[in-house]
Amino acid sequence: MQIEIHGDAVAAAEITALIESWDQALRERDPAGLTAVYADDVRVFDIGAQLQDSAAYGEQWRACLPWFGNEAWIERRGMQLYAGTEFAFLHGFTRVGGERSPAPADTPWIRVTVGYRKVDGAWRVEHEHASMPIDFEAGKPVPIFGDPI
């Protein structure tokens, strides 16, 4: 995974490790691992849901994981991390799928922004927003192609 780092290198390394642990939890289809990095009162604005705590986030993943089948994957690009000693945010593009979903080349990219806060020495996700552009006249998503802006 490539992430363009801005700011505190130590914080960025800690957050990058957190992201990698989340990605591994997804590949292992482990809901507890997926929620482990989230604050109890996290706010998640996902493409199809608005969630107000880590328990709801975990329930969403428990409902979604069977859709992936026995294998899940994640791909990221254009990731930029702005890290301070207490707060950080990440933005870029990602796509997620599995053996039951379309091939990666046929899976749409989504925009992701994640806000982190360091609490009692540990980084936690405080806010996450995932979205994709919509063509309102056609009533369907607009694919994100090429290099991110």
C-alpha cells in the first residue's frame, strides 16, 4: 500500500500500521478486527448507511462479509495521510470485493476520508466518510477513472 505522508513521521507509521491491520482483518473476514481500530462513538457515513458507533459498524460488516464469499480483498490508491501528534486524516480512493463480487477491474472506486484521534496513546478512527459521485439525471454512480485528483 502506498500512502503519501505529510506531517509527523512517527504518527504516520502508527496510523499506517493501523490501516494495514484493518486491511488484514478484512482479508480474514474478522468483524472484531475491523472494529478494533474504531472509537466507541465513531461516526461512519458509508455509501448506504449512517452509523453512530462502533457496534453498529461491526453489525454492518457482519451483514456484508458473507457477500464476499471465503475471500475478501481491498485495493487503495491516491492515499494521502496528514498526521499530527494528536489528530490525523487520510483521504484517497479504495475498492473492496471478494470471490463473489465483480473482478477488481469491474469494481467501482469510492472516495474515502478518515479522521483519527490519539486517545490514551492509541490511534482510533473518529470519523469515516465513503462516497461515490452520482449522475442524478441518470440515477446511477459515475465511475472514477484515471489518476485521482
